[in-house]
Amino acid sequence: MASEVAGRYAEALFQLSKEQDQMEERKEEALVLRDVLKNNPELPVFFRAVRVTDEEKKALIDQVFESFLPETKNFLKLLVDKDRMYVLDEILMEFIRLANIELGIETATVASARPLDETQMKRIREALEKKTGHKIQLENKIDKSLIAGIKVTTGNSVTDVTVAHQIEGMKEALLKGGNA
């Protein structure tokens, strides 16, 4: 659940995107921005640095996010002005959640022992879309505790086709005296 501050800013960005009919573009920018922040841990530190002026922070926004929509860059600059960059990731997560609801997209996580390739992810996405009737945004998370197989989580639904789950099922059947 987003904090009150992050929720207000995410809602404002969501409403702006809706009014300007730019939900998909702005969501894509939010995903790129989260990725940039995740892969460049020095950026959040830079934006929180008190010795760096707001003008320097805004100049960096213009430089690094040059291809973004003007309103998105202005939104980031507003966060600098209001000293709210510390909640940027939380704002982006909440905005993406709201955008997904608006766009009819469900998120799903596929846990696997190793990274899945594009073909595997596509097959899983297509199966989930057929099953749910919704467009699916799929994320692959690596779980070294899994021996093999995958565990798919969509909303409140979990489909576990891992070897560990199968072994557990056999163990329970044997303990109950049944056939494994």
C-alpha cells in the first residue's frame, strides 16, 4: 500500500495521463524510470543530496530523461521542488498499479530457479491471458530454493508446478498411506 504522500502524487499523475490520453506512454516511462533508478543506485542518492541544488537536479532530469514526455519531466521537477524525490519509486509503483487497472492489465510473477527466456515467458503470458481473459504483464523472479519448474502468482491465485511442490504432494500421499 502506498503512503499517503506517494498515493496523492501517483493519483495526480494518473489523472493527468487520463486527461491527456497518454496512459500507456506514461506507464512505459514509469517502468523505464524505475528500471533506471534500480540500475543506477547513485541517482536516488544524487536527488536526495542537500549539497546539490534543485537547478542541478532539474538539469539532470532534462539530460537523462530527454526523450520523456514534457509533462513527465515537469512532474519529476515538481517532486524536486517539493522535496519529494525520496518517494519517487513508491509513486511510480502506485501509478503503474493504477494504470494497469485502467488499461485492464493484470500483473503476474513467475518464480523459477533460473531466468526464463523470451519464448518461455511468451508461452506463459499467452496461457495466462487465455485463462484470465486479461492482458498480462509478466515478471520473472529467480528463486534459488526451487529445484525445477515454475510457480506463477496472479492476484490471489498461485499455480505451483515446481518439483518441490510435487515432492511435497508425494510425501503427503505416502504419509496418508495412499499411492504417490
